[in-house]
Amino acid sequence: MALDTEADSLHSFFHKTCLIQLTADGTNFIIDPLALNSDDLVPLWEVVEDPAIPMLMHGSDYDIRVLDRDYDTRIRGLVDTQIMAQVLGEPKTGLAALLEKELGLTLDKKHQRADWGRRPLTPSQVAYAAADTAHLEDLAKRLRTRLQDLDRWDWAEEEFRRLETVRHNPVEPNPLAFERVKGVRAFRGEARDRAFSLFEWREGEAKRLDIPPFKVLGNKTLVAMAESPPEDKGELVKMNGIGPRFVRRWGDRILSIIHRPQRAPKWKRTPRAPEPGAKVIRRLKRIGAVRDAVAGELAIEPGLVCAKACLLAVASMKPRCVTLADLDAAGLHGWRLEVLGPMFLEALADE
């Protein structure tokens, strides 16, 4: 079975699964979860969670998190064609690029940013959604053959099993979230207070209306308003990103906020991770050079062969890694340990 989902993250504050696409035995199915109770989908999740049934997906990380969040369901038997392409070293791993290269198919991208929460869906939208799963089986067969020819199918399977463990992590409330808006961290005093107050108001309105915050007030306009607050509605309406409609709807409230802002939470310096010592840096350079050389030979992105965090963990081990078990304890597992392990140990032995 091939599976995909569509959500409305670009069009709502409270994101939700708006569409579920399936392809099985050559037939495409489009399920509208907004028209169903969650219990109605239980039979589908029983199939999805059966590891004996391969579940074909593409770029499944987000879908896995969404299904966990909305339905508490787990993907089992995952086969992800994007992961397959990455392990093959494909420079372009998007579905459209792979279908064109492997199967000579061209996908229509015109509904990429569609609001999947709106009803009714047009026939064009339904066709677009169905295409996301319709060709995954043929694509997976082609990519699997290439992986097996390179003796990398086991590598891909290891990545599938790791991806199955991904879960949705709720965003924890953060009173300093407004500092993520570009330009705000430089503010002090009343400008900082205004930025905080505008940000909090925007979040509240976005929640109330169930729309993305940027559709209430754009970041650039928020920063400009905090830095140089308009005196009245006449000045407000002239600001970039503000129009007469905005002023009629929110003008009085905005002027009240920027002229009497709340006190922003105290600025906190983000603690820096301790700098690695000279010995660790030397180790990093040696094993990093090994990683890059192997990645070049395999024609795979260096970060996929071994992430920077894993390199640092290996270089920081005390005492120094001297066995494959030591490398495994530092986080170098599976096919990566097999490919890099002996060369890492050789590089680390040269202290």
C-alpha cells in the first residue's frame, strides 16, 4: 500500500490532517477525514500498523508526525522512496524529480500550496493528491533494484526502521518565542516591549480565527511597528503590509498596544555549548576527513554518512574510542559503523 497525507499548515493555526491518499492493487483512494469520525479510520490504522504490509511513502517524516498527533497511529513496514534516493546519492530527491528521472512522468505542481481544509475539493485537486501515491510502487521497485545492485538495500531498511520511531513533539509554551522574529533580538526597552505585545496579540488573533499568524500581521510589519510606532490611524495605514481593511478591523487595538505595551520578559543570554578542547578538535578534523572521503566515494551527502553531532560525540568520548563497541556507544550504529568504524579507529589511534 502507498500512503500520503495533506494538511493545512499554511492556512490554519490549528493544523490538521485534511486528506489521506492511498494506492493499493493499482487503485487510488482519496479519504476525507474531515467528513469522518476518528473511529471510522480505525480499520485503516490496523493495516498501516501491520509490519507485514509494506507501507510505501515519500518524505514520510512529516506525515508520520501528523498521523501520530491526530490519530495516535504508528507506521510499520515503512518503505520511503526519498530515503532510498538519498542512500543512492541522488542529487534531487523530491518526488517530482524522481518520477521524471526514473519513470519519465511529469507531475503538475499547481496545487502545492492549496488549502486542503476547504471543501469542496476540485477534480483537479483530487487528481493532484492521488498522483502523490499512484506511482510510488513503480518508483520503489526501480530504486530498490539500484540499491540492491550497490549492496545498499540493508542501509535503506535501517533508515526506514529508524524513521518509524519518529513521534510528534508538542511545542512547549515559550514566553521568549517573540525573539524568533528576525530583528527583534536587537531591540531594547520600549521597542522590545512593543514587539512582545504585538507578537502576543497576533498569536491570540491567529488562534481565535484559526489562521496562520502571518495572515494577521507580517513579521516585517511587526518589527517596523515596534521600532517606529505610528502615532495615529493615518500613519498606521501608510505602513507596508497595512491597509484600510486592517485599520478598520484592528486599528484601535493596535494603537492601544503600541502606545501602552506590556512589559516584555527579561532578555536571557542563550547559554553556549562549551567549546571543544584542542584534542577534540584534532580528532574532529581527522575523523571528519575520513567521513568526507568515504562520502565522496559513495556519492552520498556527508551528513547522511555521519552527522556532525555524531562526529563530535565520537571525538569527545573519554577515554578515546579504541573499539567498535566504543564507537557504537558514541552513536555510530549499523551500516555507518560498518562503513566508517575501522577507518575512524585508525584515525583516532594517531593521537
